[in-house]
Amino acid sequence: MSSARPEAPPREELPPLPRAGATPRAVHEALHPEHREEFDHAFRAALDEAARDLDLTVVHQTVEYWRRRAWITRDRDEHRRVVRDAVTQLTGEAPPDDEPTDVSERRL
């Protein structure tokens, strides 16, 4: 199993960013490939919970969370910069240069 991040297609090759009310498939396709597996896992967990509780609220919340995430993470360089700036502001220390963005996000 490789720990390398999946290569993301150039921005211009990604589908349009999903608008409010987008389908789970549209959200999945709009995400960078590195986030799709995590979305799929979260979506399936939400479906399981909805089936148990007979309430689709968690499914809608999950899709909306990931729809917004698609918008936020679309430009990986800008997203990394914003996350690093937030960590620096909150902790008073910049994260190490080689720290992956997802690790920095967890610090927030």
C-alpha cells in the first residue's frame, strides 16, 4: 500500500463546483481524488445511521459538509496556505514546512 497522495487532475479538468442541493455523486466528482475515498466512507456511514434512525438529516448534513469542502479544497496551494496561516495564528508557531495539510487541519 502506497502512502503517496493520488495525483489530482488540473483544476480545469475537474467538474464544476457543486451548488447547494447537489447530489452525492456531483459532490464526489467535484472533490479532488485525494478526498473522494474519505467522502465515500462518510457518506456510507451517514446512510447506515439514517437507515437505523429512519432520518435522512445526517445524510443531508454529510453531503453539505463535503460540498463545502469541495469548494474550500479546490485550490490545494491556497488551501494549504490558509490552513498554515490559521495554525500559526492559533498556536503562535508555524507548522513544519513538510507537514501535510490534513495534519495541520487536525491541529485546528
